[in-house]
Amino acid sequence: MKTTIKKMDYDNVMALPRPAHKMPRKPGMFWRCLIRFLTIFGMMGTKFRYETEGFEKIGKDEPCLVLMNHTCFQDMEVAYRILFPRPFNIVCSNDGFIGFFGMMEWLMRTIGCVPTQKFVSDLRLVQDMEYCFKTLKTSVLMYPEACYSFDGTATTLPAKMGILLKKYNVPVIMIETFGAFGRNPLYNELQIRRHVPITAKARVLYTREEIKEKSVRELSEGVEAAFSFDHFRWQKEQGLHIDQNFRADGLHRILYKCAHCGAEGQMEGRGTTITCQHCGKTYELTTLGELKAMEGETEISHIPDYYRWERQQVRQEILDGKYLLDTDVDIAMQVDNKAIYKVGEGHLVHDNTGFTLTGCGGRLNYHQKPQASYGLYADYYWYEIDDVICIGDTEVHYFLFPKNKAPVAKIRLATEEMYKLYKERKLTSAKE
């Protein structure tokens, strides 16, 4: 999938008018039927099936908040297969409104999409969702993780989801997919493993009465528990063999640090193996989704455990004041829904004080503190350009492509851990 890219001077981009806020639209029956029809082709070969639980507790057209784990592009097709013909709006990233010769925004709004900015406090989104529930009388589909899972487990969720549930006071549906991650994991360079079936379970997580009865903390804990999945463990338990000869392609995007020698940025996933170019240690990604050393000990066999080990390594670097990202970057910006604007080169520093981005001949100087966001939008091969991270505020989004090929997974982990440490009041400046 591609988007509209334009080269433009930084000052000219900053001078562009910001788009006016538009209220969400209720998707008409024609569009709902069309999308449902198109999912027949999109889901071909997936052997898709699903089960529901507790739907008798809610009305067929009763507005609900639908929460769903985010694993791949087919998530929306899964949702339509389950929820149709129920009308629902979809919370999605505002960069998805760009493209198709300027028609993408119209199309996205027509089918009910509601734009938001990832990992930025967005009060308008809160109001837009309330408008959907109370005025449009539609449900709202939301991916609270805000971006695709890297390692097959839940991405960090926003704190205090229970507050939102109390505010909206509508039933909550949880949709969990199985197999979708294994079929098209984000790290695997957009290659689809067509032999992997997809299933899903949709259940009523909370009724209106339960939302009234439970505390904010209980509601938040219930949502967190619903997102306690592990797709690699599920694959092994199901005995699901994924035998494509490219299954380890790009695996170094999440397993960037060697568990044997500790070298970073030296891992390479290719074919069915991942190898450290520094020490030569090689692991096979088995057909059941586990790592197995070709020689010697397998330090960590379960990929989510490996990712958690990397997280702990990053956290310790932060605590020791040693974490530092210092790299030149290519800079793209979004200020409207017409294009992504390439404005040139810059320099990015990420340490215990947060992100500092400079560039464009000294005209750009942006700083983002660790407490600004609980997470970071990071993506692989973003719109078929390169691996990217995104920082910014409600006015401007900066899409940054590290020139030193720094692992964006590590930057995301560092951002999440800095936020946690700040909340724990353990984060100190690396310069102290």
C-alpha cells in the first residue's frame, strides 16, 4: 500500500492551512453491504470462521464500543464479517486519509472512519466517539493498541480505559483474532503466509449494567486481561505448522539484539533462520514458531520472551543513564490530509530527556518529553518506504527514517519504558 508523497520546503509546509474538524458520518447500508461483499475476496484462502459469546445480552442495533486486537491489515475485514449489518464507525490513524488522488479522505469518512493521531492525547476523538454513540446511534470499532503487534502479544494500552467506558456507558464487545498475526506478521516484509487459517472470537466483555457496577480500576483491569494474548504460544498449542521458506525474513526487526553475545544491529533474519553477524550464532525459526539454535544452547526459544528480554535490557540502559539514540534522519511531515511532505534531512537524539529533532537548515527544532506519550508509533516498511518512527503533537506529525538503520523496535521499547519510569518517578536525566 502506498500514499501521496510530496517534496516541499519546511516553511511552506508549516504555512499550510490545517484541516477543519469534521463530524463523523454514519456509514450507509450501501457501503456496509459493499464492504461486506468485498471481504469475500479479501478473506479467500483464510478458511475464516468465528464464534460469538453473550450477544444475546445486547440489542442488534444497540451502539457498542468494539475493542479488537491489532495484528494485520485484515483485521477490518474480520470485523465486518462478525459485526455486519450492525452500523459502526472505525477509529483509524489520520495518515490513512491521504491518497487516491485526494479522494481517500472522502471515501474513509463515507464508510465511517474517524481520524485520530496515534499516541497523542486527542480530546476531539473522545468527543467524536460520543457523537457516534449518542447522535449517530452507531457502534465504534477501536484498536486500543493503536498500532500492529510486533511480537504477537499486546502493545502497551492507554492507561485507565475504564474512565472511557464509564463515560460512554455502552456495552463493550471484544474481538480477538487467531492466526491473523501468523499469516501476515508486520516484520515479515509484507509477505503473506497463505496456508495459515484465521479464526476469531467475539464476546460481550461488559454490559451497561456491569459498567455501572464495576469501578474504573476493575474495568481497566478487565480490558487489560482481554488483551493478554500470545500468538506464538497459541500457534504452538494449536500445532499450527508454518513452513514457508521465508518465515524468518525480517525477524531481526524485532529480535535486534543477540541473546548470545549482546551485539545490537547485527542480527539478520533471512529464509528460515536468524543469524548474528557479530558472533555467528544462528537460530532456526521452527515451523511451530520457536527459536532453535543450530549449534549450542538456545538462550531464549519463545519470541515474546526474547522481546521482553530486550525490553528489560533497554530499561536497564535507561536506569543506568546509558540509553542513547543519536542519528541522522530523513524527515517527512503531516499537517493535513492531502499528502505526506518530505522536507529534507535532520538529526534525532533520544535519551532520558526525550526526543530532540533538529533539521531543515536550523528552522526545525522540536522536543518531546518522555511523559508526553505512553507509546510510540513505529512501523516497518511504512507505505513501502522504510522503517519509521513518528513523533509530534496535535498540529504536526514527524515521520522519521533513521539513516543508521537503528532498530525502531528498540526506540519504541525505550519510549514505553521511559514513560513507565517517569510515572514511577525513577527517570532521571542522562546528563545529570
